[in-house]
Amino acid sequence: MRGYHGRLLAVDLDRGTVEPVSLSEGYLRQYVGGSGLAARLYLDHIKEGTLRPDPLGGDNPFFVMTGPLTGTGVPAASRFTVAARSPLTGLWGEANVGGFFGPALKGAGYDGIVVTGKSPRPVYLVVEGGRASLEDAGELWGKDAYETDDLLRQRHGGQSLVIGPAGENLVSFAAVVHGKGHIAGRTGMGAVMGAKGLKAIVAKGSDLPQPADPVGLRALVRDMVSRMRENLGVQTFRAVGTLVGMDVGLHIGDVPIKNWSVGAWPGLEDLGSGPYSEQILVGQRSCHACPVACKRVVSAQYGGYRVERAHGPEYETCASFGSLLLIDDLQALACINDLANRLGMDTISCGATLAFALEAKERGLLPEMEGDWGDAAAVIELLRDIAMRRGIGDRLARGSRALSREIPGSEEFLTTVKGLEAPMHDARALHGMALAYATSVRGACHMSGLAYNVESGVAYLPEIGLGEEYDQRSAEGKARMVALSQDLGMVFGGSAVFCQLGAAGFDSGDLAAALHCVTGRQWSAEALLQAGERIWHLKRGLGNLYGLTAEDDRLPERLLRPLEDGPAAGSVPDLDRMLAEFYAIRSLGADGRATREKLAELNLEDLAELLYGGEE
Amino acid sequence: MGVFKDAAELYECIGGLFRRGAEHPEMGPKIRASKLIIKFQYTNPEAQLTIDAKNPPPEGMYFNVIEGENDLQADVTMSMEADVAHKFWFGKLNLVMALNRGMMRAKGPIAAILKLLPSIKPAYELYPQYLREIGKEDKIMG
């Protein structure tokens, strides 16, 4: 099929070998690419190897996967996925990220990479011009992600994917870092790389697959870029980046404050796009072939820490280290963000874990916790302690769920779903997000589908039945909305791999047109939704295989407790109603598994066999 | 018919809210600090309100509120149906959706518009209070 190389690079770190393997055309048709294809290939691997691998073991295959649109010039489609079983949740883990690595990997002659085994000594992988080699990473081990990126760029040029000390030291929420600021943060994929002794991957090349219809593709790209320039939502991302989330969020009560315990805080206004522009912003950057340039470039100083023209904190980080910890100093937040990126940690899980620990300390349950609410200097020290696994940092490094299990009575203020710390959007303001968090395939996540975009009003998808104005404080219609948003999102943001911000103005028609120009295959909206449904059930089924049941499709008590103040005061989503409707739509049984019939309908008979075995 | 029977009623309700905002100790200084001229163009009924935070305001107010057409050069122009504006000032409009679907159109620097959002938060409580005071309880949204 056009648009693909049709091959994956298989790296075996036990044997120190690298070799190309062919990708089945049937899989490309059914799973498209990105995280969908990674999940399918992951299932094949574990069926032939260890069904329930230790997330930090050699038998947990780690995938880096591009999509068919990567590197084609289609705007807002530079992203790629990293995926494996998560050390943080124990379930299917994935994170995607933009920048320039995806096009470089594709240009190096591969659609993706699968890494198995564990290297006896630190190594890094170089992929260039269809060839690949493993190199000694002894000199790189211990260096932060930005230093590593600089050194590899000097040695090889090209684009790098690296881990920092947090990944090396197996911090459960360690991130994978590209280009000194593009972070694949969620679910701890940096620790998976660290456990394998894989410090980095360098990709270089320009051998991109030919699209099926180059003339049509050029015309489509021109049209898409033109519409992006007219789309107010997309232009807002261009103007202020993801900080629009703070500006709008404080109006509707979407921004969590003080470990999700209060609904109002004067400091919130100091974290909006206005103060950000005035105090720390010095420029903006884009990903490959994206006219939005939503990435912020900042300079800042806090205490002895200086940031010079570096990637600035996104909305999620301004909330997770800002409002969640009551820090309203943007200079400090820019420094905290820079340090977290260099150490290689997910800022959402890290900030949420610190917030949880501070509340535990406040209640007298964790007296050894350092710092206090609003104490940015303590956060900077704690980040280093977490990455190096020192003192209290060693306990924090395992994430808030693991810490909570050591502290009786702390479940009341834990904010994880399935072990993943909730992102910075409050389901008490947007009720559909309660269901989206509860049923996301990787734990609490606002990016595992398009539900956040649809419910917030960023996306408008009438062609798949999502054109109405949803009452954000109601359960009405939300089960259907979340399921359809997941189905399209699995292909749109998961497999294709479109950016959910830059491509927020695009719909299933744009996705189908882009896939057609690149691969030559026609897609209807129905076919896209069915592919998405298949992928959702596949990832969900992997979770079931690792012990996920209906009991896990819940929000923690803290996220459902009504707030006493703020725009979302008194509002609580009716999760039970939404879940009941969702289970019926998804053909999920009372135990949380999809029915055999549903899995067979989606060509997932092998998954059904694993989940049901000899059961009648 | 929409919420307002004519421009005069719109000026009384939304214009009145703006004038209250111009006297408000929290909202007023923040909008004044923006130094912006913002024009609101309404349809059904046709009307225009202007917030002028650039030129000196009258005594006791932080900015000017002007009803009807004028020659001021706007930094930001917001266009919408009067009913959409009414819903917005109750805090009941999904602003992101309204902007993305063209129910509310904005002309001018997006960053400047977003910067004003935190300033107008008190208006959501002020609007129903004000309508009640002027005997327009029937216009209060539940």
C-alpha cells in the first residue's frame, strides 16, 4: 500500500541485533498506523512470547510508530507514538508527540521500531538510510535529556528521541523526550526505555514513501492550511498556545486547584495567557509542516535556575505544577517545566503526585514530605530527588497510586483512574469527561479520544452525529458522544497520527481525504468509526488481559466530590448513568469485558480467545 | 421574537450591564488597563455598543460605554445575535463552541480578547442582579 514503507525495524537488545520485518498489508488496512497498529503488533508479540510481561522486563515490547500521514506535509500530522505495557498503570500504555522525529524515522526507511530484550550495557540506536546500528551509550548515561539531545545532534545530526535520568532510574512516570521540549509524557514510556538500557534513538533520512496521489495531496494540503488560517480555534492556539485552556477554564471551572479540593483561587488569573505573554514569552515554534506554531518559547529565572529561550510550559503543566500546588509564579513554573523536561518526567503525573503528597502531609499522614503549598523552591528540589530516587523522592517516583497504597485513608484524596493521574480538566465542569476518564484505554486521559474537543466546543463533527451543542453539566447524550469520539479519535489522533490541537478544525472527511491521497485507499466515515471501534476494543482488551474489570471504570472519590465554590460549585456528573449507557453501546459485560460476539465482529477473535479461553 | 424587542431594550439591559461594569471596583480597573476600544455589533435587533477604555471616562466610571454607531476605531469587534450576547452574560454560553461555529465572530487580536476574559467574570453575577433591579426578571435565564 502506498504511504508506507511496509516495514518495521526489529531491535533485539538481548542479542544486540537489528533487522527489518515486513508489515502485513491487512494490518495496515485495519489499524492504519500509530498506536492502533502498535497495539495490534503488541498483541502478536505477547501471544508468541510472554502474555503478561513485567512492564520493566525485557519481554515487554516497546514500540515507536509513525502514521501514514507522518512526513507527508499534511498539516498537524507530524506526530508519532511510543507504546508498551505501562509501568505506572500495568495496563496498555501509550503517548504520542509531535516535533520532527516522526518524519525523520519515516525518512530513515521505516514505519516504526519494535524493541525487545534488555541490553547488558547502555546503548542507543541509530537508524539512517534503511540501515541501523546499536551504539555504546556509556558516555550519555546520566546526562539529562537536553544534553543528550545536543550530544547526539553533534555526533549524528538528524532527530533524537531520548530519556533523562528519570527514565534511567525507572521513575514510573518517566517521559520520552524529543527535540528539547516535545514530550511523550504519559504512562511512563521513559522507564520502559530505561529498563531496556536504551538511552536514545537517532533517526535520519529523507527517503519518504511516495503518496498514491501526489497532485491531489498537494491540493488537499493547500486547502487544509487555508482552512486552518480561517479557523478561530486553531488561530487561538497560534496566538496563545494551549494557555487558552487557562483563560477559558477559569470561566467554566475546568482548572483543578489544590489537589482538586477547591473551585476558586485568586492565583488562577496570574497563570493565563496574558501574564504568560507579558512575563516569560519570547517566541514560538512549530512542529514539522504545521502552520500553527503553538509551542511557546520562554526565558525565565527563579532563584538560581535560569531558562534561556527554551520550550515553555503548556497549559497542563501550568495547572499541574501551578494551580494544583498553588504556585502562581510563571517564572518559577517555566523553570520547573524546564527541569522536568530535562530530567524526563511527565509533568501531569509528577505535579499530581506532589499535590497528593502535600495533602497527605497537611493531614498528618506523610510528615516526611518536604515543602508546602505554593513552595516552588521545594518543588525544584523534589523533582531532582524523584529523578535520582533520593529520600522521599524514591517513594514519589512510583506515582500517587503506589504511594496511596502505603498510606491508609489516603484513597479519599487520590486523583488517579486505573493508576494514571487525571489530567487538568475537571469533570465537574464537563460531565462527559467523567465518562471519558473512566473508560479511556490508558487511564484518566483527555486525549484518548475526541470527547474533550467535542464537549468543550473545539470540534464540530456533525458528519458522525456529533454536531449538537452539549450541555456541559449534564449526562444527557454523553455516553454516545464519548463512544463516537473515542472511535474517531482512535484513528484520528491515535493511528493517523493527527495533532488534536492543530487539527482541531478537521473532521472525518479531512481524515479520509488525507488517507486516500497518501495510501490510495478510500475511507468512509463509517469505515473510520469501525476501525476506531476495533482499536478501542483491542486496547481495552489488553487492559482486561492485565486485570482491568468494570470496577476500574470509576472515578476516584475526590473527582466526584462537589466543590463549594467556583464556576462548577455543586456540580457532580452522573457517572453511573453514563456508564450504564456506555456499557450497552460498547457491548461490555458486567465484568467489563467486551462480549465474544463483539470481538469477533471486529476481527479480534484471538483477543477473545485470550480473554475467554474455555469459558462457555 | 428574540429576548429584546428593540435596540432600546437591548441598550437598557446589556448597555446597563456595561455601565455597571464601568463602575465596578474589580471589573472596571482591569478593563480600563486594557486601553482597548471594543465594539459589539448585534443583530435581531440591530444595535451597537462600544466599550471605550482608551479615552478618558466620565467621573465615577473606569471606561466609556457608547450606544449606537460612532466613529471610534475599534481594536476588537465582536459580532453576534443579541440572544447569543444575552446568554453569554449569564455565563451560560459555550464560548469556545460559539466562536468556532461562527455564532460569535471576533475581529482583532485574539490574545487581547482572551486577556479580557478573566476581567469580565463578575459580570455573570452582576447581570441577573441588574435585570432584577430594573424589573426585567422575565429575562433572567434559569
